[in-house]
Amino acid sequence: MRLTAFTDVSLRLVMRLAVAGEDELLTTRAVAEMTSVPYTHMAKAVARLSELGVVEARRGRGGGLRLTGPGRRAPVGALVRELEGADDLAGCEDDPPCPLRAACRLRGALHRAREAFYASLDEVTVESLVSSPAREALVLLRPRAPERDGPQM
């Protein structure tokens, strides 16, 4: 099973925020740069995770992104379920719909497989994802320094 790009971006965001220091307020743009994600994709992830109560986003001076307490303790399986949605893994209802859908057993087997995948992720919390050695790698992520014009000395 492959996660959507949206879920991947969202999990990168949550993991980076999980290791942010108490005084480290990160912006959407900074986290996008740190995780090599386009700003617009990261902004959508911030919006969705804010709706879910996983991320707190404050605008303006002194604003930034923070992982909420429930976000820190969230089972990864629950997050992935919310972010991925409940669409079929196979194109049973695509246009045109699959002619086998009325008698097919694949759809049920794929549903059970997806639930087993999510159940295995339910045992993992966001906090446990960022323990060592991942913590050190995540802390080292920094936004790119602004480029300067003219000769460098």
C-alpha cells in the first residue's frame, strides 16, 4: 500500500513539529523548506491537521505552528485513516465502473488488508516516531538561508 502525497506531507509536518523546542515557533513556509515540500502542499496539510486538532496554527507576530498534546499522543493509524479517506483501493466505482464489482471478492480482501495496515499503525504514536535516531535527524532540519545578492566574502 502506498500513502498519498498529502498524507506523506502531513506526517512529515507532524514529525518535525514533534521535535520543535518550546520556544521554536515554525512557520508553514519554514517547515515546507525543511521537509522539501512545496509551500502550497504544506499549507493544505496545516489546514487539515488544524481541523483535526493535531496542529495549532497561530497567525501574525508571535504566531507559528505547534503540535497539540492530543496530536503528540495520536496513533499514526488514526491519523492516516483520516488523511487517506475511505476510498476503495481498487477502481471499483471508477467511470466506467468495473463490470466485476457485483461478484468480486477482491474489494473485500483489499478492505481487510487496509484495515490490518491501519491496525499495525495504531500501535505507533507520533511521539514514538520521533525517538532516537529520528529525533536527531529531524532537529537538524533547518530552512534554507536566504540567498544574498552580490559577491560573497
